[in-house]
Amino acid sequence: MTPPTRLSAYFGAYFLYAGAVVPYFALYLAARGFGAGEIALVMAMPQVARIAAPSFWGWLADRSGAARAIVVGSALALVAGYLALGAAEGAVAVAGVMLVMSLASAGALPIVEAITLASLAGRAERYGPIRMWGSIGFIAGVLGTGVWLDAHAPQSLLGVIVALAALTLAVSVLLPQARVSVGAGGSEARLRDVLRRSDVRALLAACCCMSAAHGALYGFFSLHAQALGYSKTAIGTLWTLGVLAEIVVFLAWAQLVRRYSLRVLLIASFVCAAARFAAIGWGTQFLVLLVAAQLLHAATFGVFHAASIAAVHRLFTGRLQARGQTLYSSLSYGVGGGAGLLVAGWSWEALGPGLSFTLSSLFALAGAALVSWRVRV
């Protein structure tokens, strides 16, 4: 089995698991009797863990060369953590289990991203066809779990998640045994030098804004749609539309990066995010508008993710590759994602869905301003 095939298999399995968690975990928590603030607290724990944990795992991968072992351990932590979650009582206990599990598993995906880009030997345009299998896995997870939950109680979701996490564990042992860092010593000083650059800081801050903008979407979109009468299968289909659009981006990524700079692609993704969240906040009752908003996922995740990963790879070179990707994960998905979910939890109860998604649009516009101001990639 070739390295690209092994990497594609990992992305497929991991996002198959994510497809069961991202759209439906809030429904599971609501079925356990948790309110909006408690749901936001629990779902913010993986983002909080990403503030520091990915950087630690990236440092360890850089120093030890044991990237695959770290990813395997991460998958094992997911299986154990979700098994423990079923025995936890109350929002605080569930949040505690989520935090510990997330601290142990937060480094896996950015490390695999670093392995993938290192294996491409600078050919970033070849990233899309590999990462596309993650999108395919996510679609299968979303649709399959939606159909399952229309026929079974929401509490049964936990068993589905454990099974898919176990599949991720099985596939992770097939990852290429690759060292993602190269070059000589002095990486700590070089890391400080890179982080002093204003364009690097602006990029990381903008990525933080984009993750914050998605807080209301990942925390409450499914609950919002369910309250408006959409079935779980319909909700899964809406999530799937976005990922199908994302696949188109990954397939066309080589053409996009040849035609446009990463800076232009990033700005476009932020502008589309502002429009998308405004549409979801104020037009969810109109199916046509909701479908259009979900199709914008092609830009708000597909274009943004591929462009930001490529930009970080250009800015953090040599021995800093894994740490660059994990630092990006820490600041964007950790700080930004955690803050976005907590803000959404507060605003959902205090201001309602419309203004919550309006705040998401403002986060996206702030990110667009940061990229326009300083970033040149």
C-alpha cells in the first residue's frame, strides 16, 4: 500500500468518525438533559485542549520522530474516552472526560497533515486528492448516522462513535513511518523568529477568527434546524451538501492554487463565511437559502483549510513543520474554536439564533481584514 493510499485511508476513517460527532453530538447531549450553556461547555473542551496540547505533541513529534506512534495513541485515547463518557454523570463530569480525552488526542490530525505535506515534497497541489477522502468519510458518517438516529434513540449515538473511533485506531497503525522534521538544531530560536513576523501573526489571528466564526454552526446548527422541524436525515443531508461542495474544491485545488494566490483564496473564504452565517442566522426557515448557505462550505472550510495549511507549511519550514501545523491548530481550532463555542453558548440563550450567527459573520469579517492588512502568501 503506497503512502498516499495509507494517508487517504486515515483521513477517510478519521472523518467518518467526525461525521458522527460534529452534526449530532449536541443532539446526544440535549437528550441527556443538558441546556445550551452546558452543551457549549462540553463541546468547547476539545477546542480548549487544542490551545496547548497540539503544540506539545508537535514538539514531541519533531524531537522524537515518533509521529505515527503519537497518532496511534491519540486514536486509542478516543476509544477509551468515549467509553468513559457513558459512565460520567452531569455536565461537569462529561466536560472533564472530554477535556482529558481531547488533551490526549489533539495532536493527531495536525501531525498527519504535516506527514502528508512532507510526503508531497513541496507539491502542495497534490494535497487535495488525498484530503478529499476525509470529506468522503465525513459524508458517509453524517448520512449513515442521520439515518441511524431517525430509527434509534439519540443516546445510541455513543456506541456508534466508539465503533468509528475504533476503526480510526485500526487504520492509524497503517500510516507511513515518517519523520516530519528535517534539518539542524536551533529550532527554538527559529520558531521565535518566525513568530515575530507580522504576517505570521496576522495569519494565525485570522485563522483564529475563522474558527470562532464557526462556533455557532458546530454547536447549534443541528439543534436550530431540528427546532424548525427538519428531520435528522434532512439535517444530515444539509451537512452533506456542504461537504460535497468541499470535495469539489479539493479536486480543483491544483487549478485554484495555480490561478490565485493563497492570500486571495483566504480573503474569499472569509467573505463567503460572513455571507453564509448571516444567511443561516436569518433565513434557516427558507430551504433554498439554507442549501445555498451550506454550499458555501466549499469556501469557508474547503478553500480556507487547504489555503491555510499550505500557508503555514510555507512559513514554518524544516524542523518546524509539525510544530507549525500544531501551532496553527492550537490557535485557530483551540483558542478560536473554544472562544467561538463559548460565545455561541452565551449568545444563543441571551440573544437568540439570529444574533448569534451575526456575531459569527463579524468574526469572519475581522479575519478578512487581518489577511488583507498583512498576509502576503
